[in-house]
Amino acid sequence: MTAKIKYKFGRMLSRWPELTTDEKIVTICVISLFLPYYLVAVPSLLAVMRALLKKDVRQRMKSVSSSAYVFASFPIFTLPPIFFHISFNLSENGAVGTDQGLVNFLLKWFGLWGGMVIWLLLVFMVYLFSFMKVRFYNNLIDLMLIMSLGATAFGVADKFFLHLFIFQGRTSSFFFNANFYGYMIEMFVIMALYRFEKRHSPGYLLILFVNLGSILLCDCRTAWAALAVALVFYAVHYKHNVKWIIIIMLVTVVIIILILWVPMFSDRLVSKVLDHDVFVRSRIWGDAIEWIRRRPLFGYGMNSYRDICILTHAKKIRWHSHNLILNVMLDFGVAGLAYFSCMIGKFVSVLNKPQFCASYVNIRNMIMIAALATMIHGVTDVPILSLQTALTLIIIVSGCSVERNERVFKRLTNFCEIYER
């Protein structure tokens, strides 16, 4: 199986000259997902800048049905932090945060920069939608799966030997945070399952089980639950196959036994630890709900939980509200939640088209399962808050566009053939 993986990787490298410029750029962006955290932004930002400045690419992006919807959303992500800081400076507590200097200025307007990043990520998604086709989509999935083995190897070395990125005995591998690593493992397992369903190669099963094992390295309890529910839903709803249900249940039982019997994993399931975590989460959610009530329509801007903690002199600074929906409402209000809900509705409508279901049912299933795992993980965390996790989900969701692009490509091919005659 290792030889097959090496062969697959070699074949992918041999195809590099055949890729278009856009495909080469996105491939570099995918490779950057496994680089140190802050290097991830560089190729993706350059790709977006090129897309916006290059006329032919920009015109192609405009042909994507949701492009106008994305381009017009810039105020939703940038105006809330501006209004929040202006109103706060005019209030009685406005003296807070008046220090001068570039660093203080950047930190003060951190929500504004974060809102711009979200908008650029959405533009990057439209850019992907404008040219993504099935073969390249599958190549990207294969590339991420192969590199996930390297992430597992580094995670094992870090947890047991290096101890470079260990927090409470949990490793984050290449992904900045142990919870983000847990979410990436969820996506890797779902992608491996998709490719195995397509190709029935044992190499994909190897990658799947390696990542299932590596989910113990990050010790993310939410990832365990999200992945277990997503896989059971896949087996019951999409496969209708007793064999799949039995296999997934057996794997789940084995992992639960490991978690309960191995001290390094079972410590986080002790009642005191759970009670403390539940108390902390409930207090965070209560604070978030209270702040949402004060500014419900447009919110406070990206990473507002952190900003509010700083401005109110909280004892502990937290980056988010540990719930995906609460975090969206706190950052962007009801307007932001409605925006993302409409976007999800657009994706679901594309995935449910008869022609998409008939030709790309496996891609549809993977996107739906990935979305389900994200929502479950989002009950107690915000798994897509990092660039790596957000870009990974965007790449998976870009499968929504393959039916449209393949159809356009066939029309152009037929037209060229007729013209040459």
C-alpha cells in the first residue's frame, strides 16, 4: 500500500506541467496548508490579488452565480468593527485602548483585518468555483491525504519526543491548535472515505485508519463526537448498508476502549475535568448571548469576543465564544447569520439538482458529511476560525462547482471540434 501511495504521488508530480496556471496556484495554496501557520496566508493572498487584478480571471469569476453575492458582502465584514470602536470611544469607557504605536493600532483594529480576511477567503472560494473540475478536485483531495500522513508522523514525533507544540499533552501537528488539528483530521477521514468509495484502493483505507488513530494525538473530544456522528449518518443515510454500519461501530468501539483505558486520553474524561469545561463553556455562552442582545443586528466585528474581553478588562482573554452560531451572531449579528445561511442554501440547492446527484453523488455525499461534521464540532467550538481549516472546508465545498464547469468545458470542446471541421 505504501508503494501505491508513492506511485500516486509520483504520478501527481508528473502531471504538474499539464496543469493550468490557476491549478498550479491552487496546488501551491494546498501545500501551504501544511506549512507553519502564518505562511499559509501568503500564497492564498497572492492568488486572490491576482484574481482581482487580472481582467480575464475577474471576468471568469463574474460568471459564477454567487460572485455578486460575495463581492457585495464587503460591508458586512468590515463596518461592524468600525462602528463598534467608534461608539466605544465615545462612551464613558472610551479612554481604554488609547495607546499610540503601530502594534497597538493593529491590535485595536484586529476585527477589521479579520473581516477583510473573511471576505478575501470568500473571494478565493469564488475563484475556485470559476475553474474547478473533477480531475483537479480529486488530485487536490489526494494531495491533502498524502500530506496528512506527514502531519500524523510529525504529530507522533511532537507528542512523544519533540514536545514543541504540546498543550496539556495534546499536539497540534502543523495546525496551530489541537482543536484545529482535530477538525483537520475529521476532514481527512471524510476525504479518504470519499476517495475509497470512488477508487476502492486499499491505500485510501490506510490513510483513513492512520488519521482515525491520529485523532487520539490531539485529544479533541469534540472531534471524536463530530466524526462518529458524521460517519454513522453516512452509513445509515447514504449507504443503507449493514456492513458499513458494523465496520464504523467496531472502529468506534475500539477507539472508545483506547480512550478509556489509556491514561493520557482518559484524564480528560474525568468528571472534574468535564464539570470544569461545561462550567466554562456555559459561562462563555452566557456572556456571548448578553453581548449579542446589546448589538443584535450587525455585531461587533471579527474576533469580537477577544476585543470585548480586552476592553472590559476580563480576567482571561478568549478568542471566540466556543459556538459557531453564537460566534457568527456576536461578530456579524443577525445580518451575518442570514448571509451565511443564504450561502449555505445556495450550495444545498446546487447539490440537490438532479443532474448533480446523477453524475457526482460521491462528491455530494462528501460535502454534506463535511458540513455535518463542521456543524457538530461547532456546538462547542469554532473549528473554521483558522486559515488552514477554513481553506480546507472551502476546497471541499468547491466540489459544488464541478458539474457547471464540466458542462461548460464540454460545450467549449464540442464547439472547437465543430469549428475545426
